Amino acid sequence: MALTKEQLKDIETKLVELAAKQVGPLIKEHAGTQFEAFDDKANQVDLVTAVDKKIESIIKQSLSTLYPDFKFVGEESYEEDHTVIGKEPTFIIDPIDGTTNFIHGYPYSCTSMGLVENGVPVCGVVFNPHLDEMYHASAGNGAFLNGKPLKVTERELKLQQSVIALEAGSERSSGSSGDDNFDIKQATYRNLLSDQGGYIHGSRSCGSAAMNMCMVAAGKLDAYWEGGCWAWDVCAGWCILAEAGGIVVGGNPQEWEVPVDERCYLAVRGGCSQPAQKGFVKEFWSHVAGKLKYRW
């Protein structure tokens, strides 16, 4: 039986409390103090700190106590080829999104706690304690920033007039072993920025997928395109964006519906009609310079 709106709202409230009371203070206290306390993961820019692991343990223990029948997927406990997101209610957690920002003390690191049911994001909390910004939402209950409804100003949505979040990402191998993802991303950025291409107003980078998603949800950014991030980076923000009238489609052309673990996404703000969003997506896709491919 599907979770009700009332049950989802209760889960949302408990995630907000967990983020505010237990997770946020740890992130804020330790930001900019971990220069000698991190391990590389995939490479020299894919980083993890002891604080990531500690926070994930706290979140998992708390949620396992509250919701013993729910599944749990966390960034630090993910196992390639073994971790699966099924139909059961599943928490998808990034203890610290924007770890590089966290290590350097740049104030765009946050915790991202999402819940999926049947693979669809139905609850999300993203808390940036440095800026004291708590984004939260659950399916059918609306989206909020610090308890106030998240409203996007109604206005036109056009690619040429847009500001879009674009990230370098941690996977930066250029043309090696058949991996063209980095080159495709850079070529796409050029296409979007060039006066011979999309000629967008500009690009921005929070250094955190969750924060980028929330910025789109709030209408502060028009869109966010990314390949290479993970379900825990986008799950919570996806729900917040959807409840604020935005949409998430595939980052590759013609992918109108994608699973939460697709690893390639295009998020588009609300504050406009669905036909306008669809037209924006089609125009954006026309500038994507190839097909991005990532493993889960």
C-alpha cells in the first residue's frame, strides 16, 4: 500500500528535525577543518571525509529506528553492482553533498535526505547549515524553504535568457578507454555558452548537486544539467523541485522519463507552463554534444 500524504508529511517533518538537530551542526562545526582527514574515492577530486561516514551512520541509525521496514541506500555504503533501488520505500542519503566545498570551507555543502517509493522521489530534505537554508517537500504536500511555501515567480522560460547550473564533476578523463563523457560535457558547455549556439545568459556552479536542484526549485536558476552524479545527489532535490512545479528529465536527448539512478539529468524550474518547459528541454537537448554513459 502506497504511503499517504499524511504519512509522507510526517516523514518529511522527522527528516527536517534530524537535519536541523543532529546533522547540520556537525557539518557546520567541521567545515574547513578536514584538509588532512580525507581519503580519495575514485580519484583526486572525488573525496570522502571521516565526517561523511559519521553522519551517514547517525542518519542510518536514526531512520532504521523510526522506519525499520524501509530500505536504506547511502553514498558511503553503496556497493557497485550490488546496491539496488527497488519498489520498496527506500531512503537515499548523501550525508554531505558538496564534500569538496566542505573540505575547503566553501559554504555550499549540505545534507541531502530523500525517500523513494516505486523508484519515484516522494520526500526530500536538503539542509545547508552555513546559509541556514532548509529546503523540504513531500509528494502532494508542496515545497518549502525554512517552513515557508516555495513559490516561483511566473515568468517566461527561454534558453537564450537562462542561467543554468553546470558542473565540472569528478570524472574528468578525456577520451581515454572509450570514455568520452568529459569531452561531451565540455563541448555541450561550449554549445550552450557560444553566441553561435544557445547563447545562454550564463552558467553557475554551486559545487553541490543537491543545492543546484534546490536553486532550480526556488527559481534562482532556470535549469541544471549534469552527468555523473548519483541518486543520493539528486533524490531529495528532485522531490522538492517537482513539488515546486519543476521537472526532471534525462540529460541525454529524448529521455523524457528516467529513473532516479539514471546518473544523467536535466532539471528545469517551474513558474511557467508545461509546454514552455517541454520547449525549453527540446531546445536544450539540441545543444547536447553526444550521449553520456555512466554505470550504476
